Amino acid sequence: MDAIRRLIKAMPKAELHLHIEGTLEPEMMMQLAVRNGIKLPYADVEAIRRAFAFGSLQDFLDVYYAGMSVLVTSRDFFDLAFAYLTRMHAENVRHVEIFFDPQGHTSRGISFDTVLSGLVDALERAKRDYGITSKLIMCFLRHLPEDDAFVTLKQACRCKEHIFAVGLDSSEKAHPPSKFSRVFREARENGFVTVAHAGEEGPPSYVCEALDDLEVKRVDHGNRALEDASLVQRLVRDEIPMTVCPLSNQRLQVCPDLTQHPLRRMLKAGMRVTVNSDDPSYFGGYLTDNFLAIQSALSLDRSEIVTLGRNAFLSSFMDDADKQAALDAFNAFVAGFGDS
Ligand code: ADE
Ligand code: ZN
């Protein structure tokens, strides 16, 4: 194996854009369907895999929300999250910031507390067993009305000790960030940090709205920001992290040919780019696979990989002392990693 692939596998990593419901592997989907007596529209695991062919974000979301129906008990959420964290431990991932979509569950009659308690238990266990640190980010589904988001925010306000930030995901087109300006203002007033998906399929103006109206500290995806030179300047000047997801962009036809992926242009422009997996079960690869795929497609060199790896720790929501310790460990690892 060449040195750069060894470096990618061995280096300490952080993941900042990961939907926990997007880690539901077909095998677990089947097992949970049996455990909970849920009827799935698929005969077997192979049929589920065949359904993972998407022409757009909406195509994917339809399958993703249907898949969630097997998640019913706290134990299901624990099993889902702990399986992901166990994989991350094997990939030398040290810190994760995980999205969850409560409205995808409360709309089916699953309580907010059922979802959260399973996830929190898994994160605590991963800290104990693997030393993986984490933050939870609760997303609002942007295709639903503002009122629903306010109800969900109220539930989050009862559990502030477990939820660090709020985000915005689901169908981007026709659902601009400004639709949620008031919800995000109330979230900030309640002490939540904010992030948002923007510029995945939507225009650069959605990235501007995320910054101006939602006061986000990171932009999730943001690929299309490159279409607006003044926006790029602003993102560089303000060191706004961009959580880019190469295999997701490929599978959702945002960028079908990874050799044309904007990541290198974003890096060259001076943007604070990170690599992430988004929904790894659905898009064919976890964090390491995303690094390997984009390295190979763009022939990224060692210094570019190191920048991407370091950016993830720099862009995380760890407190200052933890962040410095993680960066020191990352830098020491890179300094000690020979090319032979
Ligand atoms: N929910 C899960 N994955 C998503 C993505 N890539 N974009 C928007 N919403 C999502
Ligand atoms: Zn996402």
C-alpha cells in the first residue's frame, strides 16, 4: 500500500458531518424490522442494497425516511449508534459530531426521550470503551413547517446538557435557511450553537442566508459557494468550516464524477474544508473510504491530506483545551509518520 493511503488509515481523525440514521446498514435494517415486527418494502438485504441508487437528494431522502421506520426503542438507537462508533474506533477516529433527526421519529410516535436516551448511552459507552469524544447536533427537517421545528426546539431545551448544537437538513431546494430564522434565533438564545446544510443542491444564496440569518458556525456541504467569489472571500476571511462529503456528492449526483469534485478548488481558495461521510451506509463508505476516494480521484498529496485531517479537529466544537490536546496528538502523529 502506498504511503498516503497508510497515512489516511492510520492518522487520528474527527468526523463532523454524520447523520446517525444514515449509518443504518441493510443487515441491521432487516434485524430491527424483525425485532420490532415492522414490515419493510424489501424482501431481503440485497433488495435493500438495490434501492440505494439515487438520482437526487430527494430520491435518497425517500429511502432514508422509510428505512428509519425500523428504529423504535432506545435499544435500537443505542445499537445503531454503537455500531457506528465501533467502526470509527477501528478507523482511528477520535472525535465525532453526530446529527440526529428527531422529527423523523416523533412523527411516527417515537418519543424524543426514547431517541435521545439511546444515543446518549451509546456515546457515553464509546467514551468509556474507546476514548471517542462526541457532540450531538439536533437537526430540523427543513421540508416541515416552522411550527414543527419550534415544537422540536422546545423538546431540545429540556435536554440542553446532551445537545450541543442545532442544524438544518432534508430537502434543500425551495426550503431556504431564512424559513427557519426565528427558530434558529430562539435556539441561539437558548445557548445552542448553529450549523446548517447549505449549497449542497441549493444556490450560493442559501449559504449566505445560513451565515446571515442562522448565524451558523459551520456550513454543511457548501460546495456551491464556489459559484460566488465574494462569498468565498467571506468564508475564507471568517475561517468558516465546510463539512464536505465526497461519496455523498457522488451518489446523489451533486458531483457524479469525483475527478471533477470541487474539494481541491475549495482548498486552493483557502477555505477550511473537512472530509466527512454524511450517510455512509447509503453512500457506500465511512470516513476513511471518503478520504481514500477523494485522495485517489484528485491525486491529493500528503500536505493536502494533513490539512484536511487537521481541519477536522480545528473545526470541531471541542472546548479549547480538548481541541489543543487533539491537535497536539494529530501533529505528533504526522511528524512521526514516515513515508516508507
Ligand atoms: N439528511 C441526511 N442526509 C442528508 C443530506 N446529505 N442532505 C440533506 N439532508 C440529509
Ligand atoms: Zn448531511
